Amino acid sequence: MEEKGISQAVIGRLPRYFRFLGELKDQGVERISSQELSYLMHVTASQIRQDFNNFGGFGQQGYGYNVAYLYEEIGKILGLDQTHNLIIIGTGHLGQALANYMNFERRGFLIKGLFDNDPKLTGTLVRGIEVRPMSELESFITAHNVDIGVLTIPKTSAEDVAGRLVACGVKAIWNFAHVDLQLPPEVQVENVHLSDSLMKLSYNLTRQEKGQV
């Protein structure tokens, strides 16, 4: 399927479509219209149709969408028909929580290794995966064909560690460090600032309490 220039806003909605369609599929729903999906997701039916038209449409007028087919096709667009090897660097509370999240494997994201610079954590196990010292990072990446690096480390060391990952050929970084990484354009970076989401929630809550919503 040939894709046109797709906006980041559309791409940002694809995982949500995928999640809702997966739930519908599990419930045994075979077909759904854009209007029905609109009601469930609180997105306009026209927005849904426009989003899907970026990738060829998927539906037929008056017939709706085949849920299983649409779920599979969006999964392919998201690259979930492939497997991705990832490592987590930083095994504090957040790193361990991510390592224990079982849905990663179900989506094809295989956690190959855990790393930390704290000697007390070296050799410990998180869900059966050994925590390794940072000195083994480069050799491990080479041996295990790592695609994605996950950073749950302080911002003071994030740039340095990210540079080491890029030097080893890692092409994507999921960054939870409180800094926006500046890396070569061929490296895909998703900067996740948890506090930003909380502040957005605070803003909306404050507006609601002032009667501005």
C-alpha cells in the first residue's frame, strides 16, 4: 500500500484505532461503520474516514469496515507484523515496570536485555532477564541485533548513552529521560515526558473547576 505524506497527527491516532479495533475483535464484532466507531472513540466519523483514506480507505459505502481486516492492516502500517528487539537502560522503578509489561511481547517488541550502571543491580533478574553492566552495552547490541533503545535514566547521562546507542547502529530510541534528545535525522526518537501529561491534566482540571469547559 502506497502512503502519501502522512501527518504526525494521523499517525498519533493509529495506535488508538488499533486498540479499539482489537477490543471489538475480541468481542466478536465482525463489522463496524465509521459512525459506530465514532461513537465509541469520540472522534468524528469524517475524521475517521479521512484518516483511513490516507492509507487507501479500507471500507465500502454502506457496508462499513471489516474489523479483523482493518485491525490487521493498521497493525501492518504500525509495523506490528514484524518483531523488534529492544533493550532497556535504567532499571529503577520505571525501567522495571516497563520490563514487566507483558503486552510488549504480544505486539512484537522483544526485550532482549536490561542495563544499569549501579553495581548493586548487576546480575539481578527482572522477569527472568538479567541486569547487565553498561560496560557490556556495545557488545550486547551487536550480538542481539537491537533495533530500539529505551532510556529510563537521568537526563544528565541520556545524551551520552543515546550517542553510544546510535554509534552501535540502533535506529530508534524511546526516551523517558527528562530531556529532548537531538540525534541524527535517520534515528527515530520518541521523547516521553510523563510530567507533561500530568500538567495537561492539571490545566484541563483547572479550567473545568473555573467553569471554562
